[in-house]
Amino acid sequence: MRKTVKLSPKQDDAYWLLRDKDTFEVGFGGGANGGKSWLGCFWLISNCFEYPGSKWFIGREELKRLRESTLLTFFKAIKYYEVSGAFSYNGQDHYLQHRNGSRIDLLDLKLLPSDPYFERYGSLEYTGGWVEEAGEIVFDAYDTLKSRVGRHLNDQFNIPRKLFSTFNPSKNWLYFYFYKPWKLGNLPQGRRFIQSLVGDNLFRESGSIESLEQLENETQKQRLLYGNWEYEDAPDQVITYSMLDSSLNRIKETKGNRYMGVDVARYGDDESVIALRIGGSLTGVEGRSGLSIDRVKAWVVKSLIDNYVNADNIRVDGVGLGAGVVDMLKKDGYNVVDFIAGAKPVHQPGSKYKFKNLRSQMWWNMRELLKESKASINVESPKLLEDLTAPRYKITSDKMIEVESKDNIKRRIGRSTDYGDATVMAYAPVKKRKSAKAQNLKKLGVYLP
């Protein structure tokens, strides 16, 4: 490069994290005009020059916006550094080619119904990559890309795998994955976050601060100007991020009644999920895809035995394929609770709320437990946190609470809230059985009250 490289102190800190041997994931930004895109472009440009034949990517939720925004910044950067002649752009297959054989692919990271697990990237191999506006994508997209970097000439060049993400404050998986651990000083080894706001960018365009100060929307101003991550709870969210934030690892119980919620996959792209709680603590949540109903049934039986859970305390989604799982379990003597989301709510004397159905009641029950600090989330699962904060609610004309249906949520966010549904089932109120006799682990001689 012919021009002297000038980076702000925050950009320089992030750049050296992108060059060290110990850091794998680097998050940068947390506000508007903090120099995020320029740093990403400079990092990739310098990598292409230094490592001939290496392969990188820039990913964003929509390829169209990547081309109309990030790619234009890339063109500005190579012009500024007077290296435009070193790169050519293939607009048909969407990649930038360096004359020494290095390449930068442009990736569309949108969640597609036909590709819920991002298998279209399953065979790709990259030296490293950059996710721009990471708050736009779902965690599964990011998680998939983690497995695709560090796979192309890294050993030859002796460079570690790197995944660089830039973003503004977003109340989604980024909040719990980067921001909150950074704020508390307990980011996992190999993961770093550097907050860079408009005032930290010494090379910002004139008027950048003033334009942000003139934002009328206070939430947007707090997020983009001040880097405030706490300003995005929607008024119609059943469970807000602030509720979850205060519940994370608040209580860790090892004694008490044990309950399981089982959400059985209804469609090919859904997951079957089992959630386990002990007392008020959620201690485990696991999802598996592609299971037949007999394999789900076997998994449930193994889980209840391994975790000493009475069958009476297991709630299984009895809609669709779940009905088959319930029938098979009961046939073998496991008298689990057949949980029908559209059924009538459970009568709760003294309750000040009315509910459209059992689903609405169980989600509202989870909300109240979190608000009253009676539930604690003791698992690390960005997907679960996304699920729990996804549903919206409305109050109908007869003052009845109706929580958004699972199908409507899937249409809105692109996937089912399987992890969230299994969890709220584990905490849900259920009608007491007429018989006092518990259907438990009598085959093993185990009884837990």
C-alpha cells in the first residue's frame, strides 16, 4: 500500500487482536460511525496482499445491502490506499479477486426456509472472514461460519483462524454473546469485544456526531450515539431482555422437584428439544434434529432416567407428531402430561389474568416467574435466549391475554421457537391428576416426590 495506514486507537486495538495468536472471535463496534466497516475492509485488503491464494469472506444478512453499502466502502478503501488495480470484482458470482490469487467471497446470510441449517456453506473453506452488521443475522448463521474458517492455507501461512464481527447494539444473541460478558469482565478465552463509538473514530465524516444527536427516536439515539444496549425491549414482548438478564445464573439449585419440557419437531426443519429444570433453575436444554418419534421417545426415557425425573413431571407437546410420542410413552407406563397448547387454560384461583389458551398461560407464567426472580436460566444457549424473547402478545377486547402462535412466530423470524417452548413447558402450570399415584421410575426402584 502506498499510503500510510492511519487507524484510530480503538481500530488499532481491534486490528492487533485480528493479528494475534490467541483470539478467535473479535467483536467490534457497538455504535454508529465508529469505524467498523473501514476496519473490516482494511483488514481484508491487508490479508489479501500478505497471504497469496488465501480465501476470505464478507457476510451480511442480505447480499443486496452488502453490495450497496459494504462493497462501496471496500471500493473507497482500495482507492484511498491506491491499490484499486490489484482487485477485480466478479458481479455474477459475487467475489473480489486479488491478482495474487487471494479472494473475498460475498455471502448472503439470510435464513432460508429451504436451508434452516445453512448447509449451503457446509462445504466452503475459508482462511477467515468478516460478518458485517451481525445483529441482522440469526445465531445459527454465525455458528455455522465459525466452523468454516481456519480451513484454507492457515497452516501453510501459520495464521490462526479469525472471525471478525461488526455490529450496533442489538437485543439479540449479540447482547449475551459479546456485550454482557464483556461488561462483566468474563468473556470466554479466545473471544474479545471492543466498543467503538462515533467519538472514538478520529477519521469520521464531519457532522457525524451532530446527525446522531438530532435523531428524534430516543431509542435509536441511545443505541447509535451512546452505545446503550438496554434500549430495545419491545412493548409487546412477552419476555424482555431485561427480565432474562437479571435471571441468568441467579440461582443454581441442585435439590428440589425435577421437571422436563419436551417440544417435538413438527416440521422437517424443526428440532426436538428437551429442557430440564430443578426447582426454579433451568439446568439443561438440548435440541436434536431428524429424529423419528420412536427415537424421540427413547431419548425422553433415557433423559428421565439419567436425571431422575418422575414421568408425572414431564410435559410433552402433544400436537402433531408429539401425540405419537405421548402415546408410546404412556403405552410403556410413563404417564407423562400431554400438553396441548390450544387447550383451555388451567384454573388458578385468585389469578388476575384471563388467557386465550394454555399456550398463552404457560408463556405468561414464565414471564411472571422471571419478573419475580423465581426462575433462573443456568444454561449458555444464545438460541434459547432468542427464542424466549421472540413471542409477542396482545390483549383482546374482553381483556384476555393472547400470546402469538408458534406458526406466526416462525413466519416472522424464520424458524420455530423450539428451545423456548420446551423451556416454558418445563415451568408451565398443569392440571393436577385425579389419581395421587405418581407414575415414576418404579421400574428402577426410584421415587422422587
